[in-house]
Amino acid sequence: MTNKREYKAGSAIQITGLNKWFGDFHALKDIDLSINNGERVVICGPSGSGKSTLIRCVNALESHNSGNIELFGISIHDHQKNNKNSLSEIGMVFQQFNLFPHLTILQNLTLGPIKSRGMSKADAEKLAIKYLERVKIPDQAHKRPSELSGGQQQRVAIARSLCMEPKIMLFDEPTSALDPEMIAEVLDVIIDLASDGMTMVCVTHEMGFAKEAADRMVFMDKGEIVESGAPENFFKTPKTDRCKKFLNQILRH
């Protein structure tokens, strides 16, 4: 997969002067970040650097204290104020699968389109099967989550987000809860989705995946963006000592 692509006009996500505190802890410090339509961005950095907090602010799962976040040129405050469903343009896949254990896979996938988008059961099921096929597990539709492997459950979680037909997909360390042998199958699905041209932001420590899928790398430490750039430059010639140290540590494993 080539990392040099033309993006659609305009920014999908524009973050300006973003600050976030948890009590006395300054979790995000004056973050400025612009992500183009169709761009694939991987955010990496040590634990506690603010990576997950940043994408949770983008999805309004965390409120921020100052600064601004715009989605397609509209502040998320206006999104929330004017249309409670407008943030459904963002899909998010978490570390944990968060599937309803008492529902079948098909029921897990159709719940959102039926409840939030007013879709008929029949149409929602067609959509669910479409995306289960996309993540290569249509044969699991009538099972419950406990009958699936961890990798299969995470693929269901991805399909569930896709059923809301978002314009942006956020991934928060989507493989961190998986056994090593299941990581590749989930990353292969995400790489396949990345080829569609959807705007994607992924927090991950999987640097092999980042090299293959990312258009841009963003390195965070202590609540700040320390360095960003194209993967070929980021991995071969990092600019900062902090980034060099991080890459030396993580690429050794």
C-alpha cells in the first residue's frame, strides 16, 4: 500500500489549542492537529502520553477544558447542540469489544441502525451482513459473543461501527486486549478498510501496521505532540531524541 495519496478537499478533523485536565493533571497541552479527509493517521507514544484521551475528546466521550475541535468545519459543540446524532459520523473501536453478551452478533450490529437511524429491521440486517462479510465473518452472525475468539469479537466491533456508516473511524489500541496470534487478523481487516479512503485515526503500538497503513505518524509524550511526519521519515530519521528513544525501545520487541 502506498503512503502517497491525494486527499479529498478540506479537513475532516481540526484541533486547535486543545487542553484537558483531570483534576490537577494536565493530560493534553495545547494540542494542534489537522487531519485531512481520507487521511490515515497513527498516533503512538508511551503509556499515559494522552493518546487515548485525545481521540476520546474528538468523539466527545471526554470533554475538553479549552481549545476547539472541528469536524468537517463545524465545532463539536455545535454538533452536540444542533443535532445529537451528528457525532454518529464518527465510529470508534475500543480496546475492549463492548459487545452485548446476551445478543447475537447480528443483533449487536443492527441495534444502532435501528435505534439511532430509524432503519427497518430488514434493512439493518442486510447492512449488518454486508459488513460482517467485509470483516470476513458472515458465518458468525447468529452466534453470541462468548462463542467467538477475541479476534473475531474485535472484528464484530469494527463491523458494528461500520454499520453506522461513519465518515471517520477512530481506533483506540484495537489489538491490546488480544492474544498475539489474533492481532494479525484484526490488523489485516483495518488495513483492508484503510484502502477504501475513509478518514482513520488509530492509537496503536503496532509499528509494522503503522508502516503499512499510515499516511502520517504522530508521536505524543506527556500530553504534547512531540513529532509528526510521513512514516518513511518518522521511522528512518526521527527528529527528536525522545522519539528516537521510544522507537529504539518499541522496535526492539
